[in-house]
Amino acid sequence: MNKLLLGVVALVAISTQGLAATYLDPALNGFLNQRSAQTTRIVALLKYPTNLPAPRRYDGPSVKKYLIQMYQASVKSIAGTIQASPNDIKVVEQLWINNSLALDVTPNGLRTLTQNPIVEKIYANRKVVYSQPVAVRPARISRDIMDYTYGLKDIGIDKLNTERPDIQGQGVFVGLVDTGIDGKHPALQGKVPVFYDPTANKLTEPFDRQSHGTHTAGTILGGDRESIKIGVAPKAKMIGSAALDGYDKMLKAMQFMLDPDSNPNTNDSPRLVSNSWNAEGAPDIELFYRAITAWEAAGILPVFSAGNAGPGAKTITTPHEHPAVIAVGATDSNFKIASFSSRGPGIFKGQTIQKPDFTAPGVNVLSTIPGGRYEEMSGTSMACPHAAGIATLLFQVNPKFTPQNIREVMMKTLRFVDVNGNSINTPAWNASYGFGRLDAYAAVKAALGTVNRTLFSAGFNAVQLASTSVMMDSKLVDIEDQVYGVSDITEPYSTDIAKWSVVK
């Protein structure tokens, strides 16, 4: 068994009073009642300790050590159970990012785990999927590749390059969790120095199991500003992972992004992670909420596609409704919302919340695919990397920016639109476009004005942008002024018991 599990030290006392019930994913009910030696993969979410002082928000090493300490304290209470059942419970992954364990269990092992008071919830190891493109077509390379894509023109990269060709993402590492990346593609070669395969649990040369990840990577940093004009931040570097499999591997990839060198004392995380995937079907999504909260607390900006489940209301796919997430909808070349783009609002812990945040180009987007080729794809998966690329540029402009600062700059410099996509002067959220359409040129220009100013992370006033305040719908959660970070890692989650099987 892993030394971390066997050699943990009891760092804090964990109260188990009143915690006799374990919530079981209903998908496991049939397996629980079997009498056999067959195994299934589960993810067991453990209860958090309650008396560790929280670290300072955006102090990456401190947050990582805090998460590991909590994990060590929690797993101390289950180590004996696992050691006593070697034929029924096998540790597969240790996930300190969200205080969980991926385990292979027999029915008897599963029953044993439900009786341990430190086990809060047990999830079936469901699949994580990328936001499947709704349309794919061959690229018209001879005509398109030498000019800026319509998406880059829409967000103002052509104009920005004329005035500030030095701002192309230099010095910034951006993370990507997707199907993988073809690192040998001419437009991506040399740009992915770190690539992690969670299935093999090792660093490898970048590869793509399909084509989706190579396409999203190309929009973030593919090509250059001279001959292959497809990427928003072509001089950035990428930390990539091919992780779209089960919950266990996705969480392993998310943990890797938090600590690529497996040394919590170093500050080696990417500044942001681009995510065009969703995790549907489980009774709730607390596994990923915890991981996203850990990212943001440690200083990683989570950028997600809003989902391709539109045009109905409340179709934001999970976990994109998390307040720390930037959720991006998709527009077409006429700047109108795509029919497939998921509409808001979202629901987070029972509260109606303002998602999507904004939109970006996501219809017929030209980018890279494996084998040195190019293709046009449509989906919010294609809009998300435009936003990730803009965030990358902003981190270059001001390396002192925090995720909250980036959100503030992007939100304050949107081209505000109403529900029909028409320009408005007084910004207000709507369910299709969020607050409006992204503007890289305006965002970078605004960020340039903050370089010599002292920055904090408390709210819009910290950045001192000369634009009007964003108007919020009073019926929805005001997420832009909400500080959601370290203090929320251990916040109790309100569980909808009706969706779970309760085992006592």
C-alpha cells in the first residue's frame, strides 16, 4: 500500500459525532447487494477535519500543504479499515485535492466502507466527457490560415498585435485538461514542455487520444502572429493532460495541475486551466466542486466551456456553475449566440447563479488537429480556449494578477449586450450571453493601466478600471463580488438526500 496512506500522522482530531450515515451513489445499489468477488471502481469522499487554520488565499504552496495535511488527517481514520480488508478494498488513487480515495472494491468491501464514519459519500466511477463538437468540417487552409481567424478578429487580436506585438503570452504557463495534445503538430511544436498521462501516472511526450484537445490547444497558443494566425497567446507554454476517462483519472489530472512536480513547497502550477469537459449523472458534483475550489484558492483560474445543451433555459452543464469558474458560451461569426450554447442560469448548492459569465467565438473555429492538419469545429469547447488565451495575455501583462483580478478585468471590459445580442450601455446579465462578448484588446489595454498599481483581490475597486459597475439581477447570486476561496474548501455541502441511497 502507498507509503502516504500507511505512514500518515494524526495531525488533527476528527469529530465523527452525528456522522453515522454514508451517502451511496444509487448506481451502486445493485452491486452493494451482491455476494461475489468481483470488483468495481468507486471514489470515496472523506469528511474534512475541522480545526486546521486555513492558509492565505492565492498562496499556492501554503494551500497545497493545507490540503495534504487535511487528507493525511482524514485518511488516518480509514487506513485501518483498508488494511484489514486487503482482498476487498484496494487503493487506486489518493486524491488530496478533494480529500478522496479512488478504490477497487468487492461488494463486501463496499459494505465495509459504508460503515466507516469518515466516509461521507461514495460515487460510482462515472465517465467524464468532453463537450462534443456539434459540427466539424475540413479547414480551407489556403485561404484562411494566412489571415487571422474570425474569432481572433472578433476579440481584437489583430488590432492588439498592431499596437502591442510584444504581448503574446510570453512567460505564462497555461494548463489544459482534455483528450490530449499532438505536440508534434507544426503549430504546437515546442509549446507543450510538460504533459501528464493520468492513466499511466507518468509524464510523457504529448499525445492526443482523439482530436478535441489538439483543437482547443491550438486556439489558446497555436501558430504565431505572422503566418499561422490561430492562437490567442502563441508564445505561451502549456502544461497538458489527457484525462477524459473516469472520475478517478480526471481528479488525478486536476491534482497534477495543482502540483506538477509533486513538491508542495514549489509554486509550479499553471496560472489557469482550460477545461472543455463536463461530469454529468452523479447525485451531486461535490467531488469536482472541492477540486475547483482548491484550484482557485491556490491561485489557478478555472476556465470552462458552458456546455452544448442549449438553447433551453438552465442548461449549463456541471460543474460549470461553480462560482469560481469562468463559464463561456459560444457565438458565431455574426456575433450571435449559437443555438447549441448552454443557457443560464446555473444552480449551485441550491442557489440560482449567473452563468454563463460571457461569450466568445465558438462556431466554425479554425484550429489544429492531430497529424499536422487543421479543422473547423463548433462548440462551447471552441469558445472556452479563446477566454483562456485572453487570460494568458493578462497574466503576461501583470504577473501579480490573481484569478479574481483576471475575472474583474475581463468582466469590466466586455462588449455588453442584451439577450438579443444587441449592444447596451448599462451592463446586465442575461441567460444567453451572460454579461456580453469578450474583448481581448480592451482587456489588455485596461490591464496595462494596472501594472504600476497595488492590487488586491477583494473586488472591482482593487483594479480601478474606468468603466461602469456591472448590474446584477437581484434574484441571482452576485458572483463577481463574492470572494470564494480558501475558507470555502471545508464548507459543509448541503446534500439533497433524495438523490442518494443512505446507508447506516
